[in-house]
Amino acid sequence: MATPAIVKLTGDLDIYHVPELEAALADVVAGDVVDLSSVRFIDAAAIGIFVRVARRAGLSAVTLVIPPGPVRKTFELVLVSKLFTIVDSYNGG
């Protein structure tokens, strides 16, 4: 089994950073991990990018690392959390 790719995101994920976010997530496939533990803020534009990733990769096929806090709460409030496997931390394997 291949080792999953890990994409680490940082800072604010908002409408101003959509092109960079799209580029960072362009190659994410089932089994990969996206680490949002260093993300401070996420808005609807960025959430939309994650919805596209889930549609492309498959339901619960991508793991998001999101510790409890405002970013995780945003995913939960808009029900996008149901499209991914969400964990508090990831130790690589």
C-alpha cells in the first residue's frame, strides 16, 4: 500500500487564497491527508474547495487533521465534516 501524501496548510484560508488552495489540493486523492492544524481561519470560498476535493476523491476517502477549535467548528456547522474523515492529530501512518 502506498504511503499517503500529506498536504500541510497554514494561515488563513479565505477567498483571497483560493488559487493557492486549489493548487495545493489539486493532486489530493483517496487515502491522502490534509493537515489543517496550523490554519487559523477558513471561509465559505475555501470550504467550497474542500467539497470539490471530497467529490473527486470519494466520501470519507481523505483525512483532515483539524484539532478542536474554530476551523473544525466551521466544518461541522456547514456539515462538510461528513464528507471527510476528521482527526485531531496525525502521526503518519
